[in-house]
Amino acid sequence: MNLKLRMEYNPQDIEKKWQDHWKKYNTYKVDNNSKKPKFYALDMFPYPSGAGLHVGHPLGYIATDIMARYKRMSGYEVLHPMGFDSFGLPAEQYAIETGQHPAITTKQNIETFKNQLSKIGFDYDWDREIQTSSPQYYKWTQIIFQEIFESWYNYDTQKAEHINTLITHFEKNGNANVNAECDEDIIQFTATDWQNYSKHQQQEILLKYRLTFIADSFVNWCPALGTVLANDEVKDGLSERGGHPVERKKMRQWMMRITAYADRLLEGLENLEWSDALKEMQRNWIGKSTGCEIDFKVKDKNITLTAFTTRIDTIFGVSYLVLAPEHEIIGELTTLSQKNEVEKYVTWAKNRSERERQTEVKTVSGVFTGSYATNPFSDEKIPIWIADYVLSGYGTGVVMGVPSSDDRDFRFANNFNLPIKMVIEGTETMENPTEKKYGKMINSEFLNGLETKDAIAKAISFVKERNIGKAKVNFRLRDAVFSRQRYWGEPVPVYFKNGIPYLVPKENLPLTLPEISAYKPTEDGEPPLARATDWYYTDKNTGEKYPYEHSTMPGWAGSSWYFLRYMDANNDNELVSKNAMQYWQQVDLYVGGTEHAVGHLLYSRFWAKFLFDRGIINFDEPFKKLVNQGMIQGRSALIYRKKGENVYVDSELAKKYNEDELQQLHVDVNIVKNDILDIEAYKNWRNDEDWQKEMQNATFLTGENDAFNCDYLVEKMSKRWYNVVNPDDVIARYSADTLRLYEMFLGPLEQSKPWNTQGIDGTQRFLRKLWRLFYDEKDGNFLVKDETPTPAELKSLHKLLKGMHEEIAEYSFNTIVSKYMIVVNELSDLKCHKKAILEQLLQALAPFAPHITEELWENLGHKTSIHHSIMPNFEEKHLVESNFEYPISVNGKVRTQILFDLEKPTTEIEQEVLGNDIIQKWLEGKIPKKIIVVKGRIVNVVI
RNA sequence: GCCGAAGUGGUGGAAUGGUAGACACGCAAGACUUAAAAUCUUGUGAGCAGUAAUACUCGUGCGGGUUCAAGUCCCGCCUUUGGUACCA
């Protein structure tokens, strides 16, 4: 029996054995006091959804696991942790529907996830697990919030400082000369003013400077659901759930002044090893634009409208002004005759989502206010319009319309018959002048003849001279809304006294979520936490009770700093100890999807910079190197059934039917193999009686070879399409090592691809073939011998080692897997069972297939884990080639091959090539124009 | 709409500007077997000619361009896909 076990590759036993062993002996324990160089590999932690882990999740985890193991074998102390982003909407939604506390659902889901993860053979040190929804963790999220509350951004020092430095400044000098990121509506005050203000007034003022503050901002309010919705929960102005109307409503929200960091977030990108694509996305998101603010006086009214433009050079081409529908001044601008129309338009436009307003460029909409403004350059009278393509959140909410050089302005002017004035030379005759946006100025008085750049400079100095505006840098980036009208998030550790927020004392933290009767908002639209009874902050001295903040923190709060907590996950005194932080520093490798490109990755950078400013950490970028893994999509299986009949039709046969004769149905991908349906499994797909009865008389019209073929469709992996593949099933059927190899073999890590179990047999076969290099499967004999390897065997091994080291540095895991396959194929052909070769092969493979290699390593007689052995390097001497078979091409088309010594001089190669029969034939007696010889590559004869 | 990415055989994919299709799946034929599984061997982009070895033509989403040479570089499109600020 024992013999039989050893005879063939038996992954189920081996994998269980080693997973238990590693756990028992703490093989992957991480040491914060190590003397080794460190390597920190991190995955974007998962949201533990109720659906459990699907095969898409582990893709990135396997990649980091491979890197972690590779680095450990290369002499590094490796931190490779895992945890859960466990606050979130799905658990809350489930709680609303069922009344079950989201903590319960979350706990269950985390258990499922951990159970699934543990079977894949990751080297996590589970002692460092974190959960963002646990009070031990969110205590520190709350403390970071408090630090942000206690800070202001000083542009003079270019960093966040404690609010006390600002108070000192106010006490000495008032707020003159304070160069801070703050609210717009600041009034000037002196030191004496400050001292005379009441405590309340002082707090009010400070709130305008704090890095987190309270402001009104627009949200998608759904009165019927009594809740705020995300943009993607809104479809065509209606809620996705229930289809109720949604309106844009201003709500008091906590905000964070991320815009203070806009420049640093932009500059910081330079030194990061992130893909250019990702950096570009962040740059565009931050959207720095250098331009000019310019004042337009409204005719016959004491109103000035300030517009922001990056193209002040086109000022003479302005034919109208446009305001965002949210602009507060609209009421004053609207003339009596336009009042009805304006109000109608504003109500309509305000309730459109930003997405809609920007997407529908073809349908131009807007309304005339009845008022006019004066162009400060030309004194021309121009109409003032309102249009929803102007967003209130960007710039000043006022745009100067230049139809001749802006596409949206052009469409707008055309639609409303507004004049179009050409200001760039060459556009006069063009049907669409916006196709030429830069060039020499015309029709622009003193700007005439200047190139765009110079015209901008001259116009700006004119603006300054006349005091009608100023040069201005604008960012597309907006301050981040930090409130959520939800239950399942971190409570904001703040209470209110006379409408002013005060911090809950540190010793009272964590401020935990109170129990409430139902998890939805109150009838009058207050967040769920307003339902909590007797949830107040009690002043220790006076015994007075003050209400807590009722909104909770957003999903990004907990995930913006979690990488720090892993360094010192169980520290009750600090969010991370100095020692741990100084050892681990930045994350060396961060792997996750592009869907986080601008959300999570920008917020984490923001918080890291803040924590750096305040001296809590000593680096200001969290993730040094980042790799984006592609999405794993589902590959749904489709079958056809005749409409109204209990007859199923093979996909090939289905082509002969009319489309409306057949019904297309999704079928569970787990009962389909290589696009062929397992009919028996289908009959037992569902347990209920109706199904069983129906299946008794079901007919299956099969195709070739009596097989029932299915069609397929690539779409999101989701329960409802029956295309979810669970890693547990794959492991049970094949093995964890097979799954790991296959996920890597599927294609480049960065690329999105559909999951298709077709092909997984190949990686399983590879592992069995590897096993057969060690064991004779027929008689169970151990084949490994202590013999001296031949040059061919050494070459095969070192080709692999070279490729593996090179490609792992490029994260090209898929090509490494093929290199393993090639070496095992070659060694099998060579009948190589030599210890010196196989031992190193195992080490090279260990990061990818940790179980089988550990087992065979032990069988080779090793007493310590292969994962703590030293990774072998390659030696060039085994790889040297003396000659090369050159492809010989004529005019770029390969016609023959000739073997040449690599040292052979070019002239001799040329002669021999020209003498070759096949080349002679192609020359047809002509003399070649030239011959190109690229050493070790190719020869090209040009006729 | 805007920003980002991708498009190569029946399938997943490989290819420092230098022999397109490595490696693997699938399929076909054969070997072993009473049989099946497993394993092994051979073939497999399309077209065309040939009994055959082989030769030639076409071929990396579409249309242009640069180059001795383009899947790769440049210009213009098309399709799919991620993000678009309260999904995570």
C-alpha cells in the first residue's frame, strides 16, 4: 500500500501533508527583527463576498506568492500577508433584506475565503491577518481620521502640519499671510479678532482649515429608497433596484482635502515603478491644467462672472458665456421673460448624472438667461447661457464659449445659432474650424500674428495689467467625500456640540458600531446610525450628552493604510511600531487589478503622504512597484432548446435552425468539458422534482461522434450565468500545484482573459511527467542516481535557470511555465535521472509548485524545507554555442538555412550565401544590391 | 463622451525590428491493452501543386506609411474591455 502511494503522483495526499507540515512548523513565520534584506509583497486584499473565491481571485495572489517564495529562496526576509476588506455594501444590503447583522455574514464569508485560500498553498503568515471591520483594526483608522482632523495644509512648508501651528499663527498674526489649503469663504481677521472670537467661532474657523472638514456636496438621492446611491446604481435617472426616481441633492458631508496634495501626487508618480498606462490614468485623474481666470462684467448688473480657461489666447473668439446649471448666480441673471424656461431647464439638468451630462455630446442642450456680459478684451456684448456640459465642480462653473476652437462650444454654437469667430489662421475656410486648434492668431487685435504659446503669455500679462483676472492652475481632482449614509462602515469618531464637531477622546476609541433595529436609513432620511438609541458621547465632567456623527466612513478608509498594519498587525499601542515600519518600509511589489487605478491607489498615496508629513512614517509613497493583473472573465456555456419543446439541440445542428425556433440557455460550466455537455450530469443538474420529471422525457439531438456540443460566451464571472469556477473544485479534481501552474500558464499576468478549464490537463500531465523523472510508475522504483551530468543535460537545466531568473524579473510567469515544460520534456527524452540536475530543477520550480517540489525534495534526502534552500543560479559556460543555422532571406523572405560558425567573418558568409544553389536560383543571374548579415540572427540578400 | 488596455491557428498563447505560431489544449492516425483509462509516437495556420519528399502563394482586427526586414515603429479607423469620484 505504502509502495503504491509512492509509485504515482498523488497530489491529494502530498498537498494535505505539506500544508499541515508548514502550519505545524511555522515555515512561513515572518521575523520583524531579521538581519536579512527585506521584501514586501502585497496583494490587493479581497472583499469577502458571499459568492466565495472564484478562480479569478487567486491569479494575482499566486503571482505574489511565487515572487515571495522566489525572494525567500534568494536570501530575503519576506512579508507576504493576507487580510480582508470587510466593510462594504453587499453585506449591508443583505442585512437590510434579511435583518441579519452584517458582522455575521462577514464572518462567515471570511471563513469561506480563508478555507479556500488555505488549499492553494500560499505562504501567508496568518498571524498577521487583518480585517478592516474589526474594532481592533478600525480603531487605528479612526485615529488616522483624527490626525487628519487635527491637521492643516501649509503651502509655505508644502506639508500638512498640526493644527496647533495654525492656531499659534492666528494668535500672533491673524490669518493674514497664511498660505493654506482651506475653504473659499474665508474672511480676513487679525490676532486681536482671533482672541476676541468665542471658542465656538474659533472652532468654526478652524474647521475651514482642517484637512478633513464638513461641506455640502451633491449626491444621488433616492427618496423612495431613502438612501444615497452610487452612480452605477443609477440607470437613466432611476435607481437600479426598484427603478425609483433619483435626484441630485446637496448633503452635508465630511470631505478630505486631497487637492492640497494634487501637485505632490503628480510629482510622486515619477519615481514609482508603475506602468506608464497607470501613471497616465492618475495624471489624467488629477488633471492639472495651467490657465487663467478672467472676469466678465455682466451688463446693467453689479455682477462679475469669473471663467477659467486654458486658452486665454482665443479670447477674441468668445461669442457667449455658459454657466453650470448649479451656479448660484443664475437666479439674479435670469430676466423675467426667460424665467420659466431657465427654471425648467435647470431642474431637468441638475438631476442628470454627471456621467450622462458628459457622455451625451451629440444632444446639445442649454438655455439663454436673457443677460449679457462684456468681453473685457474687446468690450463686445455677449449673451450668457446655461448648459449642462459645464460642470459646477470643475474650475469656476463658468466657461467662455469659443466655438472656433473647442468642440463642445462649436456644437453648442451651431445648435443655438451663436456666432462663430475664427481666431486662428487657416481656420477661416474650414467647415469645422476646431480641427485646427493651434497656430497664428488672427482677428485678435494686439494678439494678431502671435503663435498660441506667445499669445497666451501676452494675454495673461494683459489680464494682470488690467486687473481683470489672474494666472491660475486648476486641477480636475476634487476633494474627496468621506461620508457614507450607511451602517456597515467605520464610525466617524466625532461628536457635535452646537453643530461643531469635536474629537472623541483617544481613550474612548475604538468608537464601535452600535446595535440598531434595522440597517436602513430612518424615515426622514437620516443615516442608519440615527436609529441607535442611547448612542451619545457623554462629557466626563458635566455629564452632558452629545450626539455622535451618524454617517460612516467610505470603503476606501480602511484600505488606504492597511499595508502598514500588516507590518505589526497585533500592536495594541501603535498603528505600527517605528521598528517594524523602518524595517519593512514601502511595499516592494503590489499586485492588483486596474479597476483600482484611480480610486484606492490615489487615496492610499494621499494618506501615505499625510502620514509622512506628520512624521508617522518615513516614506511618502506606499507602493514602490505595482503590477496590474488582468481580469479573469467567465466563459459561459450555452445550449439550445427548441422553443416549446423538450428537445435540446447540439450547437452545430443548431445552425440549421432559424434563430426564433431556438431558445438559448446558460448551463453550468462545471458539467461541460471541452465544450461538450455531460448529458447525464445535466439531467441531474437540479434536484427539484419538476426538473427530474422534465428530464425523463428530454431529447438530446447530438452532433458528431454522438457528442452534444455547446456554444460559449465571454462575460463577467457571475452566479447568474453559471460560469463561476471555484478553485476548490479545480484543486479536488487536479491539484493545487496544477491550479497554480495553470493560472500562470494561461497568459501574461497583466492581460485580461476568460477562464477556460480546457487546457488544464496539460499542466497536470507536466507534473506527472516530472514525477516520472523520479519514480518508475510501473514498479515504484526510485530512479534518481548520483551520476555526472552530460553537457546536454546541463545545457537543458541552465537554459531553464537563465530564463527563469530573467523572466521572473519581468513578471513573465507564463513563459517560465513553458520553460519548465520544455526542460522536463528534454530530460525525459534524455532519460536523465541524475540528482545534480533534478535537485536544481526542483528548486527552480518550487515557487510555482510548492507541494510536489517539497515532497520530491524530501525524497531526495533533504531534512529542511526546499523553500528555505538557496535558489541556484545559471552558469554561462553550459550555454555557449559555437555555430548558428542562419535563415537566409531574399528581399526579406526566408528561402533557406545555412549553418555557419559564429566566428566566421561576414565576407566569407556573404560569399557562401551567394554560392548557394537556392539563392542562385532566386538571384536569376542578377547582382544583389546589398547583403545584410546580422551576426547570430539572419542574412538578407537584397536584389 | 473622456482616460487606460487588448485584438496572432479550432482554443490559451510565444516571438531584443531579424525563420510568425514556441509551449500547451483540442483534434486525427498509430503503439500498448480483452477493453477503457493512463502513457508513448507521428501529424495539425489557410490555399495550391505533387504518389511523395517538397515547392510556391497568402496570413498577426481594417486602411495607409517608414525600413534591407514590421505582429513589433508611425498615422488614421473598427471591435472588445477596465475606470469615470457612494460597487470593491
